[in-house]
Amino acid sequence: MINQAYIVSGLSNPQGIAIYGTNIYVANNPGPSTNGTIGLYNLDGTLVNASLISEVKPAGIAISGTNLYVANDAGFVGVYNLDGTAVNTSLIKNVVGANGIAIDGTNIFLAYGPSSVGKYKLDGTTVNARLIYLPAIPAGLAISGTNLYVANFSLGKVGKYGLDGTVVNALFISGLSLPNGLAISGNILYIQCAGSKTVGKYSLDGTVLNSSFVSELTNPPFDNYGILIMPPPILYSSGLQTNGFGFTVCGISNQTVLVEACSDIGTSVWTLIQTNV
């Protein structure tokens, strides 16, 4: 059991989530009768703009450079500036059921429809609309190095593929209960499973580290493709000052920050100066 601390609350059906600097972007999809939104929040959860972008059925979201890409379940992918202004609301078309999305810096990988993962250039040009064919619903996507990890919602597995679509291991991790969200931090793969209401933790070679790393989630949406690993605190330098230098650290509540110093950065001996929360 976890102590659920809600950074952002009051959403009706949150799905995709992405982070840039000190901001969190959250896709909220209330349902077919109400337009969805992309909301903007600070890292501590305080509201910046709950309706930064209005979308019909926003699902997965991803950021590349200074652009925000939104996979829309209605059948397209839109691209926006990070301030919410539209660049192209129909960058990629005819992808009904678009949900999971990942970007490797050059290409967009998109899970859509009942059985496809497509690959597209950042300008929307199609590389291969069916790069990977799955016999059941593809959901969350994640990229590490030259590998693409695909959550297969219906069949309860995560497959591992090359970025060119070659199969590395279609049964990389199996026996899962409705896996939908994926995230990678370092050499750890996190898998959100709607069926078991858990987030599991696995190494990138498929070894199970903790299949119920997070458990007893409260009614996770079955179409939630967003799981986010919070980044470490961000350091902002404020420049040289009298007899030293100053800086500001920005992060979320309860993150621990260790400040260490060293007179020679070529050595591995650092002295702890201060610990802040």
C-alpha cells in the first residue's frame, strides 16, 4: 500500500503526462461528449493553465525540443509550442485510436488502432505506418537507446523492438495484467498495469525487480498511457558572488538535495556542505 500524494487533482480522466523543465503537462480526456484539454502545472502541482490546449480526445503526449506532440484518440497527432500555440493540429492523420507516443529526437513512434505501431518524421512524414504489427491493442511506448518497448494491453505483455521495427523479443515481459503505461529511468523500466492496479519495476534485460513496486492504485483509467518518472532537481546558477558563487535549486516537494564541494573536480573526493529538503 502506498500513501498517495496527489500533485494534481480534480481531473476527470487524466491520460498522457510529460515534463519540461519545471512544468508538467497533463492530458485530460473527460469522454466523447466533452472536449479534452492539456493542462500546465508547476512541478509542485500548482496550476498554471488547466486548459492550455483544447483537444477532442487527447491521450499520449510527448515533448521533443520545444514542441509538444499530442496523440489524439480521434485519429490524429497534433503539435504545439510549449506555450500552447498550435503549430499543426493535424500533423499526422488517419490514426484512429492513437494513444501511446514516444520520440527519439528524430522520429515519432505512435501506437494506434487495434494493431499498429507507426513511425513518422517530426514533420509528420510517414516512414512506416505499420512499423510493428501486434495481434492486439498496443498501448504505452518507451525508448531506451536503440530499443523501443511496446505495451500490449490485451495480451498482457511488453515487447522489445529495434527502432527500425525489427523484433528483439516480442515476449520480453509477459504475464502482466492489462499493461498500458511505460516509462524508463536510467536502466529501469516501469510498467503500469490497469488490471492489477500496480506499477512494476524491471531491468532493461527483463529481470523482475519488483512487480508491485507501487500497488493498490485507485481506479487507474484503463486507457491511461502516461507514467512519468520525476527528474532530479534542476540547478540554476546565479553567477559569481563575493568570495564564492550562488545558485538556486528547483524541484518538487520532499525531494532531498545534497550540496557537496570539491577543490579539484578531477578527484572523486567531495565534501558534504548541506542537505536540504
